[in-house]
Amino acid sequence: MSMKKLICLLLTAAMMFSLVACGGNTTTNNTAGNGNTNNSGTTDEGGDAATGDTIRIGVLTPLTGASAQLGNQVAEIYQMVTDIINEEHPELTMAMAANAGIQSMGGAKLELVIADHKSDATTAVSEARRLISEENVVAICGEFTSAIAKAVAVVTEQYQVPLVASCSAVSLTDGTNNFQWFFRYAITDETYIKDTFDFLNYLNENYDAGIETVALFSEDSEFGANIVPLEEKYAEEYGYEIVETINYSSSATNLTSEVMRIKEADPDVLLMSSFVSDALLFFNTCKEQQYTPNFIIGQRGGFIQSDYLTAMGDENNYICTTASWGSDITTAVTQELVELWANSEYNSEKVALMDSHVKDVMNLLFIAMAIEQAGTTENTALREALLNLEYDMDTLMIPWSGIEFNEYGQNTKANGFITQYYDGAYRTVYPEAGASMEPVYPMPEFAY
Amino acid sequence: MTVFLQGVYEGIINGSILALIAMGIALVWGVMNILSFSQGEFLMLGMFVSYYANRYLGLDPIVAMPLSAGALFLLGIVIYKLIISRALRGPILSQRLITFALSMVLVYSAQMFFGAEYKQLVNPVIFSGTIDLGFITIAKQKLVPFILALLVAGLLFLFLNRTRMGKAIQATSMDRYAAGLVGINPDRSYTIAFAMASAVAGAAGCALTYYYYMFPNVGATFQLWGFIAVAMGGFGSVTGAFLSGLVMGLADTLTGLYVNTAIKYIGVCVVFLVTVSFRPKGIFGK
């Protein structure tokens, strides 16, 4: 074969591979029994949700596209936890670990059907529809932005299948959409933002921080757009002056004018709602402009993702973010999961356990608990079980005050934390009761 | 006044990357009449060459620049010979879509080989830090794309107007068949033009890594603005693409600074719309 033909062949193969990557990507993982993932790469013919000894749960996560790294990590930790649920682990504290499979259904095993939503709402909708109508999943969970969850919720409402997600937009559970099959155990932006301003008061009262002004720096999609009105509401309520409000596109080619305006306003505290890419660009631009914000509090998003932390390294020191979980939570079940994940064969990148992982994996655990308590996968029974979940907080990785749903599918007992990055990890600084270090205010200057 | 001067400076600097992308697109369009949707992906490949050269060899992006431009030049030749030259014999739609398909292949291949996560340079670089002139602050790393854009614009102008090969490319762009009749090899002209456009993107990618993160889809972010710069400058005009890129950078930064950051891209689009309203073929379009 001539070199020219060989190159042609290789390019064709590369193109076909890419087209496969572009198309629907489903992996069926039944990890019961042997502890190894069976990646069939195809899906079985449709059938009952809980035929024989397996119960199918749909996992929608970005395996490709801009958030692929987090999406793949979530898929991996889901597989690890599914293994734990499907096998007997009496030595573990985690809920559903002690027995093998769903006891109320004769030890039925969980089977994950993982689909790639590519961080694209249109793809997410078609994949959700396919998971329900062709793969017969009994519930859907995964890694969602609020915009994607909202799009998928329309499908799960239509099919009356539970969707359990931990994205934070208030509009998902404020009655605007009247979703009946959407469940959120985690906290909303409202709680995160309230925590943020409570923290500012705490800094003023306990550390004489003298904080009077804030600036809002928010990307302009569903994520940031939902947060800004809340920040404005609480700033007014708590008496902080907003000296600048910046809305920007997270795919901007530059953030020069945005940083120049923030620098001019020079707020005491900068509140950022950013993804990974724009947060990195913001800090690079700050250094170019020889500007260090006095103090930064991020609203999760990019601030808690591993590629952001890897890229920032020690330069992320003293930057704060709101959080719903922290690796310094000292409960046995939390430390158990930290260790399990650190040593798991599924943890292909050997990343540390993070807020996003835990929030998402809790949703899978809640679905398993609900099936166990319902004793069936019938949708209305499962819905009732999810709303009235019986739990032992000592077996859950996030120590909330409790689980109690309002009429819109929102857990009203969840609570959050403020963490500050120091020496390679985010550490809880507020509330004081859960703090593992004292907050450092203001931030030291960046190295220009 | 200081803020205004800083804004003007930053606008020109931001526009220089758009100018670099646009000049590559303009070159391919002007010579081959093909809209190169893969120009952004060549930029992305240049960024990854810079990243890995920095990570594993400790090279500064400016040192990796010849390596990246050379690698992309060769890749441009291979792609032209294997894909583009064949598509040129097909229907117009195929010619238009072939570079789009190529861009998809490059994005997903990059995702497969380099990973989807965001990356930044890991080792220290020569051009870092700032120079404070009192009235403006100059970030050293952002001077690189600006100087590169000036160099590329100058060299392309000289190459196209002062060298035999450049004149042959220009002749081919005017009339492929007439050029063939006077002894010019049109296929060779096309190959060189496509490879040069790829090399420019490769060098631009290196310059961009000084301050921008990289990931497989990064090209799309810049490419759209590159197309607008080409349309504004006049399809096929390298000089027009260069100047339009700078004007767009200025419109972007000054709108964000003095009107509202949320609508800074509206400012860019208004400048574009006004330009094509008065000059439908762009500033230098014929």
C-alpha cells in the first residue's frame, strides 16, 4: 500500500471515529458482582425497567464538549458507587452499602445507562427522551447545569419519570415551571447567596473587615443570570453598596474592558459567577492590568472544578467559593468516600473528591434509597418515596439539617458553606461551627 | 484619559489576534475561493503545540512558534493534497463544507488525544510581567500577538507582491485557467496558500497561549470574529482583514468600557453592519 493511500485510510478512520464521537454515546454499565465495568458500548433492546435482577437508571452527563472532564469524572464515581450498592459492604457507613443490591426487590442490581448530553440542551433533551422511551430507565440523574436540567425536566415531566439534579437555579423549584417530577436535595442559589452575605457580615463583625461595597461579575447564561438578581436583593437587604455589575459572555475572546471596569470601581468584595474558562481568563487579565481584587467569593461553577484548580495552582490561594460540601467535613461517611474515591480504580485521573462529585453522587444514592423504600420502580411510588425519604444523616456525605421537601420538589433543610482555598484544597471558613480554618481577609496581591 | 488610552491600547492588542485569524481566512478565500472553517482549529493545534513544547521541553511560546508554524505548514500541505484539492473538483457545496467537516475531525481528535479540560502554560515564560508607563500599563505577553500580527501582515504583503511565488498565487486567484496557460502551476499556488494560512494560525496559536487558556473547541471562539473581520475588510484582502481585526478589537474594548460589557459584541457588529452598508464588499473588497 502506498504511503498516500495509507494516510488516506488513517484520515478516514480518524473522521469516522470523530463522527462516532459526535453521535449519541451510550454506555450501559452493569457493575454488579465482579467489580469491573462491563462497557458494552451498545444498549440492550427495550424491556421492563426492572426486568430480572436489574434496575436501569439513566445518567445524563457531558462526556464530550466543554465540560467533558467533570462529566467523565461524575460517570466514574457513579460507577464506583453503583458497585458499592450492588455488592455487600457491611464495613462502610454509607447508605445502601451494607447489603447487595435492592433488598426490597430481591437484591435487584442497579444498572447505569450513561448518555452524553455534551453540555447542549438540544442533545440533552433527545438523550433524555431516548433513555426513557428506549432504555426504560426508572429515573434520571447526572451532571447538569441549570439550563440543561430545565430542558430535560420538560421531557421527564412528559414521561412522568423522576429527575434528580443538584444544579442551583431557583427557577427550577419556585413554582414557575410547576415541575412535578423534578427533585433537588441540594441547595439553591438563594441559599448560597444568603450564605455569602451572612459571611460578609461575619467578616465585618468578627474580623473588622470594613466591607461596604461589592461588585458583581457574572457570566450571562442561565447560571449567572439567575444569580445576579439574588445578589442585588441580598446586597440591598444587608446594606452593601453594589459599585459595579458586569455581565459578560463566558466564551469571550477577552475580558479586558470587564476587568478595567472592576479595577476602576475597586470594590471591597468581588462576587463572581464564572465557569472555568472565563475565570482563568479573568485572573490572567487581572495580572496584566496589575490588579488584585481585595477579596473574591466565587459561586461554585468553575471555582470548584479540577481543571480550574490545576491551571490556577497556588495562585488560587485565598480565593473563596460557596460550597455545599467540603473535603474537611469530618464525619466518618465523608472521610470514607474521600478515601474510597482516592483509591478507586474508576478514578482515572486520580483527582480529589470535589463538591460537584459529591452532590451528583448523592442523587444516585437517593434514587437507590427511594427504590429500596418503595419496593418497586413504578413511577408514582418512586415519586412518593423520593419526597418522603427515610434517612439516617450519619450515612449521608453532606451533613444537612435534614431532608424535607416543599411542594415544588426542593429540599428546604439543606445548607451550605463558604470555603477558602489554601495549600491545595478548599477549607471551610464559614459557618464557624464547621470551619477548619479562619478566613484570611483581604487577599494578598497576585504576583504580577 | 489614562483609562481611555489603556482601552485603546488593549483594543488594538485584542484585535491583533482576530487580525491573525482573519488574515489566514482571507488568504485561503482570496486565492482558492474557499471559506476555511478549519482556520480556528489550526489555531487550536498551534496552541497545543505551544502547550506541550512548554510542558515537556520547557520552551517559551515564542521559541515554539517556528516549530508550530512549520508543523502547521506541513499539515496544511497534507490536508490540501489529500482533501481540499479533491473537493475543489466537486460541487460548490462540497467545497464549502469540506473544511467544516475537517474542523469537526480536528476538534474531536484533539479531544481524544489532548483531553477536553482547560489548560494553561505550566512553565515560566520569557514574556511575562508588565511595564508601567504611568499613562498605560503594558502586559509584555500581549505584545507578542501584536508584533506577530504586524510581522505577518508585512511579510504576507511582501510575499504576495514582491516574490515570484506570491505573484503566481495572485495570478491564480485572478484566473486559475489563465494562470495555467502562462506556465503557473495553480495546484502549487493553492497548496502554498493553504499551507501558509495554516502556518499563520499555528504561529497565532502560540502567541495566544501567553494569556488564553486552551481546549479543543477554542478555535470556534475566535473563528466567528475572524470571518466577520474578513467580510468587513473585503473577502480576499489580507490588508483589509488585518485592519478590520484591529478595528473590531477597538470596538469590543471601548464599547465594553464606555457603554456596557454585556453589549460589547453588539458594538462590534454595529461597526461591521455600518461598514458593509456603505461598502457591501468590505473596506478593500473589489
